[in-house]
Amino acid sequence: MKVKGYFIGILLIWWVVFAGTALAQEPRPTPTSIPNNTAAETSDAPLNGSIRGTVYQDGNADGKCGAGDAVVAGVPIRFSSGGNTPIYLQSGSNGTYGLVAVSYATWQVSAEPPAGWVVSSAKTIEVTLVNEDGKKIALGVDFCLAQAGTGGGGGATTLLPAAGAPVAPTLLGVILGGMLLVAGGLGLEWRRRQNG
């Protein structure tokens, strides 16, 4: 009876510590195609800048893509500048995105692909917009996405869980099963030593 209580205790502790924290994490912000110009509104700089680009599919995961390649719609794009609240957009049905009427500043633009995709080009691109001719608009801020597990360059691409993503139920089952096997083995060894 003590062994059964021991196993139940271990199981409850494991569930509270590991599964509870994995399931309680906050998800990433939901992207929207309507810009929330909080970052731009908190600045005294004129709102005349624009950042535009396209999200392409990188079929061989070599980090090189562009005109002629397939496009990827619905990819969240994150814009941040100077510690202000980030702005999220999504690539449209033609793979393009554009943040318009933003302040002249240095912006970090990042692609945050959904599950099943990885960024094969630079994940974050820094763009500086200044109040001079030719510098007000940043064009060609493009990202290349490859499907997870496609080879290219230095080998297969591995997709890791996104920050804040809950642990997959299958992984949870494998971890739980492994812990139960270890606990069972320890219980059997303890019982063997008690009897003999």
C-alpha cells in the first residue's frame, strides 16, 4: 500500500511541476492585419515611414528566395522600435505585408512563422527610416520560410517549439511514461531490499 501511495505522490508532484507550468504559459500575441500603432503614437517623430516586404517559400531551405518563388500567406510579422509595444501584422494572400505611417526610427522586423515552418533567412531584419529622400520607405524586407524538416545547406532544419507554446500531448505522454517506468523500477528495487 505504501508503494502505491509513493507512486501516486510522484505522479502528482510531476503533474504540478511539469505539466502545470507547460500548460499555464501565456501564448504569443495573436497577430492582426490591422496595425496597432502604439509604438508610432508615443513618438514625436513624423509618421511618414513605411516598411514593406514579402514572405516567400524556400523550397530547398537554403535561405535564398525571391521573385518567382511561391509565397506564404498568414505569417505573423513583428515590428518593434525603441522598447515600445510591438506591432503585429500578417502576410496577405499574395505573401506581402506593409507597415505604413510609422515614425522615422530604427525598427526590428521579425517573421514568426506558424507551426510546421521555420525561417531559413535572417529571422530579424533591422531597418532604419530617416527623414531624407530615399530613406523614408524600406522595400524588400523579405523573409524566406522553409517547411520544418526540409534539408538544405548544412542538413535538415529542426523545428523547435515556440516560446510559450504548450507541450504537445504526445511529448507529455512520453515524459510521463518514462517517469512511471523509473518510479516503478525504484519501487521494485525498494521492495526487493525490504524482503531480502
